[in-house]
Amino acid sequence: NRGGGASITPGAARDVGQGTMGSCGSKPTGEEESVDHRWTEPNAPNREAFESGELLHEPPQFVHFDPVKNEARPLLIKEIKLPRATQTHEVCYEPSTRCVFVSQMSNSTLVRIPVDERGVLVDDQDAWRMGECDAATGAGISGLHNISPSKAHPGCLWMTLQYANELLLVDVRGEHPLRIRQVLKVPTLCTDPATGETQRVGGPHCMRECPISGELWVGLKGSLKDTPCRSRGRGGRSSCCDPDANETNMAELARRGHDTPLPDGWAVWRVAPSEYDPSAKGGQGKGGRLYPCLTSPPMLDFDSLGNVYVPQDGVDTVLYIDRESGESKQLTVPFPASGATPRVTGPAVATAPDGSVWMTLLGSYNSLVRIDPRRGHTRELYAFGGPPWCKTIRLIHLAFGSGGRGNFIYALASDLLEDEAVDAVVVLRMDESWTRCLGRRVIPLPTQDCSCHRIAVVDAGSNLGGDGRSIVITELASSKLLQVELRHLVDFQPLDESVSTDADGFVVHSYTTGESEAGHNC
């Protein structure tokens, strides 16, 4: 498969030819070129025309300036078409191969796109169907979903086949192309130690390798009967997870001999790869441990001690699991006083460079929850507000950036739950402590109504003046991948902060727009 891309570089793409206005300025690169003074000093002929009577009124003056500063910092946005699919899900940058990997769940397809020496996606991609295929259509039915890097195995990615109940460690380096290093099959029975009740589980949605212990933590989200996913379809549009495809594909895989009973519950599975025991029976976790959870675990992440935080997108609490003791508990979290519909946690959770844990609230207007593991898991609400043209901003995912340019949260807003929501990147400039937002910029995606889904940072190394970083975004419903270069993303709407305490005792950080220069209200 070959994919084409279109790039937009505002301020840099203008027609410049011999004898045109473009010939009068200095090049942003500093190269010398001839200057046509007819354009830089155009007023003398106009004065002469007025003095001779050719012009009946005194003409206005033209004062030339060269906007070289802005010309030298274009904002590059590139949108690439991917293989056609109804669900384009996860995205991951693998630095040793300098490639971006994308999963398409609806046809179980893996896509690979390299980046060039500037860090820009190239117009060349490869794709593979993974797992079992439909005999009639050839489409994959195993449900490739998660793609995440392995710290213990550099150059390898962890992938999940959600419908097939499998975890794969895949080597993506050139010397070992798509070599599968390990296959684990998730447990399909979970016995709740508190009640003795056993439920069918499965459907590995998100998985992460603990950077401290090397253990695998897997969200088994296979039962979709009561999750928000069931009500997300809109007039033929795809949703995040398709309950009908879930049932059909798991039944077909079971007919072909896979252990894929349709789940009726949810759990988080913890297992050390070296202790995995495929022969273990019952509901105790094939050499690992199962933690029953509420409806339902879309993502998870770790704090600096390896403790685990799991949003649950059907309820208003977060599951917390202590790595050392193995104990788990539900944490309540703050929500905005109004407009939080549905009142659910996540789906995204991620750890910032300072160790704080941040979580989206997909049913709320442009809001995040910050959890401080060092202060007894203190939870605080951040309501960032938005510009007047954004009627609804629903944050579905997030990533972080830090360094010489400052600290940033790149939050992804999606219309997955609501037709009137905008598909956009909300860039939040944070202070040194990661506790206060200094500025906000909302960048709408070129393709709206795309149910944009995941965001990841691509750090291609020092180039282009010292910053080859960008963000890449999957568009779930439009089969596209969008890239936004970060080095010239410098203009932000200043924000004023007010801090209060809500009725439940949670600290709330609310933001309104401060003074700004014209043109920067975005």
C-alpha cells in the first residue's frame, strides 16, 4: 500500500516569480538575493503623478516591511490517507526504526509509515492484515487494537488482538521484520475474591508494560453491552468499539478453535511474562492476577512507583491498584458542576514528566483531572474553557511535551460522543510545576466529523533548528493520520486562573481568557 499526503504551510506557500512582489524581501534562510526597489520604495511615482495632476487627490503612502520573522516559522500540517477502514485506532512512534505504527481494528490491519530526516511523515507506507481473515472478504477479524512500546525489549512493540484474546510482542526492527517474540492468551474467566462470583472476561483493549517491574497490565474490555460504545453509533457512522462486530468475530474465532467466549464482565490482568502459564485453569489469571473492575477499562498507566490507575468509561470512579501490596480501590474524582454528560472517567490516562497523572473526562467540556501520587492521590479538576467558536470540546486522549520550549499538554478533542463537538488539538502551555496553565491554543483538524481518536508525540531528534518534534493523530472514522509540527507552535491565548473548592471538597482550577494580541484568539 502506498499513501499520499498533502502538506499545508501557511505563510510559506506563495507564488514567487520574476518581477512579482515576492522578489523584494530577504529569504528566511538568510541567502542573499537582489531587491527590487520599485516594491520597497513605491511612493515617488505616486507623488509625481499627484503633482502633475494625473491624480486628482493626494495618494496614500506605502510603507514596506518584510515579515521575515513569520515566514521563517511556518506551521506544517500534513494529513495522510491510510488503508480504508471503519475504525482507525491506536498510533505509536518507535524511535529505533524512525517509524510510526497505526492499528485499524475493524479489519485488523497494521500500518507502518517512516519519518524523514526532518521528522515529517513520508509519502510511503506499508500495511499488513494480522491474524485470522474472513473467508469471503479477506478482511481481518482478529481485531488489532493496542500498539505500545516495550522498554524491556527495545525495537519491539506490544500489540493486542482484541477479538482473538491475544497479546503479541512483535519485533519491528529491520533485521528482524515482524518477528513475534512472545504470544500470550488472556484469561477468559475471572473469579471475584470478594464475592466468589465468576464472570467471562476477555477482549484485551489497552495493555502497558510496567517500566519498573516489566510486568504486563491489560484492560479486558471485551464486554461492550453496557458501555458508552454501544450508543456511539450515529446513522451508519462507526463508533470506538462495535458490539455487533465484537460478538460476530469472537463467535467465528471460537468456531475456528480460539478461546474467545463472549465476555459478560470486565477485569484488569496483571502478569509477568516469565510467569505466564497457559495451562492454568479457573479464574485466577494464567500465572498472573485478575482484578475485577467496573464498566469498563479503556486505558491504564503507572505512577513513578509502578502503581496503576485505570479509568472506567461507564462509571464516575477510577480503579487504583497498589503494585507492592496488590490491593485495589475505587477513587472518586471531581467533575464540572454542569455539563458533565455522561459522567464517566477517561478514557485516557497518562503520566506527565513531573510524575503527576492526568485523566480526560470525555463527557465534560475541555476538562482534565490531575492526580498527585506524592500527596495521597490528591485529585484536582482543571476546566480550561474554550474560544466562542467551540460549542463543545470533549477530550478523549492526551500526550505531553517538555524541554527548552516549555511544558505542554497536547489534548485531543473528538466528536466521538457528540455530533456538535469539534475535532481539534487543544495545546495547553503549563508552568514549571505542571500545576498551572499559562496559555491555550485550539487547532481544529482539517477533517471534521472524523471522531479523532489517539495522539502521540514523534521526537525525531535534533534538526531544523533543534526541534524535530511533532504530534500525530488518528482519525477513527476517516481512515487518516494527521501530523502537526511543533517547532513553530508559539502563539497562545493567555489564561487567567481562579481556584476554588467544590461541594465535594475537590480543588477546581478554572480558566478564562486574558489579554491577547489580535489574531491569537485561537
